[in-house]
Amino acid sequence: MAQVFRPGLVFVLKVGAAAILLGCVTAVLGWRSLIAESPAIDAPVTQIPPFSHKHHISDVGLDCRFCHATVETSAFAGIPPTSTCMTCHSQLFKDQSMLAPLFASFREERPLRWIRVHRLPDFVYFNHGIHIAKGVGCSTCHGQVEQMPLIWRTQSLEMEWCLACHRAPEKFLRPRDRVFDMAWRAPDDQLEQGQRLLADYQINRSRLADCSNCHR
């Protein structure tokens, strides 16, 4: 039988295959390394100044969108500028020493340095807006933040965790008007309701596990 590929081309193909394999391994290891550097699951993260989601959501009654203003319209949920905080704190707790960094930030026109709790590698694309539009609630990924005096990570954020939802979205979808409802719990007929929401939201589940959704 005649040789299909010239020896030189065979060598190039082998090198290319090895490079692709190496790239995949490097990407996976990079993801795991980044996740490992993130705050541990269920480990509260102390911020300066301290910020209590429990106080601001459960006690005060703020909606997630008051601070995370772009969560419905963009990939990034948004970190509030100091001016948003000063909407209330220009009048409330003005003499509290623990809020001194906040007042200094506003006075000196420099942003606060918040510690990132939920991090994904640069090679992973995630869009908050599309998830909210399709009925994925805040608590599904971030846990019961309205009960957290200090925020912590509740999920691994690894690919297998994401795929568990992408492969069976009907288990997690909720009505759009309940996306920001931290008290929402899946009903007994969640699978039946989830199937209806799949149709209502025009979700093509056959494409949800495509690599290109998250790796672009």
C-alpha cells in the first residue's frame, strides 16, 4: 500500500497532536490551580471594610441589583462604586470606625479593594445576564447569601459542576420573577415545571454541553 502521508507531514501531525494534548492538560491544571487559590468552600472571607450580605439583604431588604447593577445585562455582575454605598452611608453609621475605609475611598476618589470570592480562569467564558434571563437564580450558584454575615463560596465552580446543570437544566430553572428571590425553593414537581420553562425560555438543551459555550 502506498504511504498516505510523507514522513515530514507525519512528524508535523504528531507534534501538532502532542501540542493540543499538552494545551488541554495545561488548561485543566490551570483551572484547578486557580480554583485552589480561590477562597475555600464554606470559608468566610473577611473584607475591608467588612460587608454583611445578611444585614443588607435580610435586615435592610436590599435587592441584589441595587449593588450588582449590571447582573441582568452583561457578563459581569458588577461591583458597586463607593458612591452607591454612600447613598445610605452618607447619613447612616457615619461615625463607625469600621467604615473609615469606605469614607476614605469616597473622599479620595479611589475604589475599594474587595477580595474576589468567585473566580473563573481566563479561558472560561461566563455570562451572568444570559443565566438570569433563562431562569437561573442567584442562590443556585452563590448559595444563601442572605444568611451570610461574611460571604463565602458554596460551590466548586469546576467544569463538572457546571455541566451537571447544563446537562439537566430542568432541575434548576425557576420562574424569571423568582430569580432574585433568596427564599425560593424547588417545588415537588420541579422536573415537570422545569421542562415547561425549558420550552418557555427557548432553551436548546442539545447545545448546552457544547465546549464553545464556555471556551471561546
